[in-house]
Amino acid sequence: MANISDPSSSGAITESFTASEKFYYEDASIYFGIDGVLYGVHLSRLTQKFAFFLNFFTRDSKDVATVVQGKTPQTPIQLLFGPRGGRLTHQEFDVACQWVYESSYFYENPSTEDLATLLYVGELYGDSNATKLAEKAFSKFRSPLEPIVRIRHGRALDRFPLAESGYVDLASRADLRLLPQEQVKELGLDVYSTLLHFQAKTDAYRLYLVHPPPASHVPGCKYTGLDYSPCAEQVWMFWSTVTRVLLHPERREHLVTFWSVVEETDRRTLLPCTVATIEAVSASNLFLYEDYLVIEALKEIRKLDGFSSTS
């Protein structure tokens, strides 16, 4: 939890402050001084959002009157503890105020940096809604936040779903053999080795999938039982496109898109046997084994990284 300083103590920090351009209200009920910036905000708004402020300002203690400053701009509260154990910065408190007063910003088009700060501020000051919103934004496949950064945040907060999206995205997007050494070091050799093993297995599986499926002949097809047929030739030609998608670095996303295009194809251009073969193979079936490999790799990584069972 955050700490609030007592300016009357010998260790108090004294600064001169300039009013915040965005979060200084004339009818403010509480004042904060952070990094030389003076904030005048409404205590009722803070306590509605953050459990820390609610608990601190409503606790039953005879010391509250002497510890709590902030009643006037001349005696602002100075928050000393911020994310990652450092001193709270005014940029971080800006994000906290943004969440308190204009939370719609985080649902529209927030910056990656602001979302990352919101995640930490929500955890630090006790607002699960803020943390969950940021986690959800970062956990999406193709999140704007780099996979290695999501992993870093997930580890720091013991949030496996956040780190999990980074692991999956990293293994799906990149050739891990080309990963920069500093990122390998951050991952740890055990986790890196597990991800490499996963990639090797999935690549071998995709090479197996490159072979086209046998043509499914419809009842009455005169080519049934023959080694060569126009049906099989058309299936092979069609599958050559599937092969290119399977071997694409971002194959899963491309394959799903490709299948939606196939479903919209004018079936009159395809032989009935080709249509039957296509309909018998779905994108989800192609990746059924790969999904199993992902689950097994993540189980191993979760143990290696020491995530709690409840994270």
C-alpha cells in the first residue's frame, strides 16, 4: 500500500508546487503535491474508485488529524510510494486522476504507457476494475504491448493470464532463435527452452499438414476409386494455398481469414468433390493438436515462473 508522509516529521519532503493544468479544481476537498505538481481533487471521487484512500481516510485513529495533511494547497499530501517500490511520479498520478474523472478514455484509445500505468495504479491503490480493464486490453492477441513487456508485467503482479498472452503471442509471432539476447535473459533459459521446444513441435506438425487430404468423392462421382482424377487435382491446387498459409509466420490468424474467404467462394467454380473435401476440414481441426501443445507448454512455464495457483 502507499504511504502518506507527515510534513511535521523530520523526514518530510518539502517542495514548491505548480498547479496541475488538468486536475486542479477550485472546489477541491483534498490536495496532493507530487513531483512539484499540485493536485486539487475531490476526496469523494478518490474514495469511490480506490480502496486505499477509502480505508485511509475513514480509519478510526486518533492520529489521523495529525498525519493527514492536504486540507489546503499550502499543506498538500505527498504520496511517497509508487509502482515498483519507487516514489510515485506525477505522470502516474495523472493516470490515476484520469481514471477517476475521465475513465472513458481507457475504453476508447488509450496509450500503451497509460494502460500499463493504470494496471499498476489499480493494483497499488486497490481498484480491481482498473486492473482488470488493463489486463483485458493487454491480454488480447496482437495487443499493442510487446509480448515481453506483458510477460514482465504479469510476473511482477503475479497475473498469469497477462503473462500467458505474452508467451503465446511471442511463440506465435517470432522465430525464437532470433530473439535478442537481452530478451532471452529476461525470459530465463528454462522458459526460453520450453518455448523453443513448443515451436519445434508445432513446426513439425505443420509440415505434416502440408500434405493435402484425399479428395472426398460425393455419391455418384465417376472418379471414385481412381488414383488420379480432376477432383483430386483441384483439391491439390486448392491445398497449395492452404500450405502457404500454414507456413506463414502468423499462420493462425491468416488461416482463419483464409477459411472465411473460402466459405464465401462461389461454389459453382468448384467440383462437388472439392467442396465436400473443404467442408470436411476446418481451421479448428487443423490446429487441434497445436492447441494441446500450447496448453502443455503453458503448464510447464507456469511452474517454472512460480506463478501462484490463484493467479
